[in-house]
Amino acid sequence: MTSKQRAYLKGLAMQMDPILQLGKNGLTPENTASVEEALAARELIKISVLQNCLEDPKEMAQVLAERTRSQVVQVIGKKIVLYREGKNEKKKIVLPK
């Protein structure tokens, strides 16, 4: 992913509300499955890490990206933004070249 594409996705994510919250249990198989479903439906998602979560959001983002075959767009504070390109017929976001 180029820096221009990452900047474009960050701009799209600015208007989004987090659709998932990760709490004190951290990354569970259920959470990972929810992220997988959300990425399949939306391509770009924002996740909120709650205050009571003891894990580092940056590490959580990397693990989630590996498990869901997605890319980390950004991690700011307790917010994680992930992107995974959709299949051709379901593609919603067109990245700049």
C-alpha cells in the first residue's frame, strides 16, 4: 500500500464510527471472527480498544491484520483502522494509484 493510498483510507476512516470494541478479554477467536465478517462486508473498519484492555493497541492491530489477512491503516491512541480489499463484485473502495 502506498502512502497516498494510506492517506486516502485515513481520510475515509475519519468520518467513521468504531463498529467493534475490544475489552479486557483482548483478542478472542470471537473478536477475530467479528473483524473478519466486518471486513468482508465493509472493506474498511474502525475498532475501539476500551480503557480496561491491558494489551497494546499497536500489537493487537498487527495480530488482527495477520489473522484476517488485512492491512493496518493506522493506530491512533485506542483506535485501530483496518483495510482489506473486497472481492471484485463486492468492491466498494477504489484506491488512488
